[in-house]
Amino acid sequence: MSELIQLPDCREQSAAVKARFDSIKQRPVKLQVRELSKSFTTNKGQVDVLKSVSFDVHRREFISVIGPSGCGKSTLIRMLAGLEVPTGGQFLLDGESVSGPSAERGMVFQGYTLFPWLSVKKNVMFGLEVNGRSGTTVEQEAMQWIDLVGLTKFAEAYPSQLSGGMKQRVAIARALANQPKILFMDEPFGALDAQTRGQMQAYLLQIWRNVDVTIMFVTHDLDEAIYLSDRILVLKANPGEIQEFIEVPVPRPRSPEQFITPEFLAIKQRLEELIHPQKDMVLDKLPIVRMTSADDNVE
């Protein structure tokens, strides 16, 4: 006789999720964004990319930023990382106003930004040395971060000898080596195949659990946003403004099996409704140019 499968009590799950969010809200606010705006002047006038964006991020939160193309996701992250100058507003890290790049704010890009002429170890050491570190301890510290991302055996390898996922793990190790207070990630897994992407998501959650760092993560993949995040910041386009800030009701620790749970599917449906409203789903009619015989139909 087969064993009965014990289904989880939804009430217990809801209570656990609520307790987790209550705990997050009690943590110190790490990042405060106030009325942040970005605009460009073109031949046709001023274009507002982001307009009056305000929100708080608590210590060790994992926040994903999603939205339709052109809503300013990457612009927002780049401004917070100090790589672009806001047109208006400000943001504070641990209560202090900041501008320009700094070691306190790490950044991981979609493209592989490793130096091809340096080994894995030297790439990670570079992040320490550029901020004034030197001596034998730099190599030891670099190896600790390489160990953390599971690439100890590849410390002397060069980027050309690594897979895409391994390169991004090195980029994450280099960004974390300076022990930033917050790590910004701009679609870091966007160029990876589906299988490697899933592996990298799992790696990132393991790393995040073991490092005292707050993460803001830009993605266009709704499954990825739900799987990774505590909360999801949804931007709308033209101009980029906050549409909704959603708490993810999927319990932690996360696993791929949760992709088909009611909580996961419900939040995904809500995100779909926000980003792809039904009124915007009408396809343009293409001109009729038939290049096959009339009796050769496929539908």
C-alpha cells in the first residue's frame, strides 16, 4: 500500500510567510530612494525615463525590478550603482546621501566583464587591489570568495576556459570581494541557456544566504523574479514610475518544485496582468502574403 502524501497546510504557510515579512520590516532600512528621476533631452524635446521613484529596501532583502521594455529598469539600477547621474531626487545608503560609484555598492552586468588576460584569481584580486588593498592577504581573501562561488579548482584558469555560468560566478565573486552593502545585478543571467540559468539562480540563493548583502536584481523573466525575490518592484513605462511593489508569498527556502504551486502561479498571473494588460495584447495584423499553396494549411 502506497504512503499517503501529506499536503502542506496553507494556513501554516501563510502564517510563516507573514512572519517572514514582519521580520524583514523590522530590519534597518539599507537603501532609501526618494523622488528619483531621469530625463534626456532629444531633438523632439525632453523624454522622461524615470519619474519620481521612491521606495525603501531593508537589510538583506532580495528585490527584483521588472517591467515592460523601456520602463527604465537598467537606468534605475545604474543610477543607484553610481554609473549614471539622476536628473532629480536622491538616494541614501545607511542614511547617508551618496553619488558616484563606490566599493559599498557592487554591480554585476549581463555581459561578461572579466579581464580575459587575467586568471580567475587575478580577476577577483583586481576588485580588492583597485580599492587600495595590497599584500599577501589579498590573494587569501580572493580565494575565500572563489571558494564561496564553488570555483576553487578553476582559480588559475582564464575566462576563455570557462562556461558562461562560471564566468558570471567569477563576476559575482569579484563584486562581493569588496564586501558591498548592496549588490546591483542587471539581468546577469539573461545571456545564459535555460539549464545554466536555473543553476545560476540556485547558486545565487546559496551565496545570498551565506553573505551579509542586500540585492537588487533586474530581470525580464517573471519566473526568475518570483523564485529569487522577497519583493518585486514593478515599473510602468513612459515615463517609468512605480506601478506596484509586491510581496512574494512563496515560502523560503525556495526550490524549482515551487514553480507550479498555487502561490507561485497566482503571483505570476498578477505580474502578467500588470506588465501585459489584456488591452495591449492585440497583435497587429500582418499583410497577407501567401507563399504556399492554398490547400497546404497548418491550422
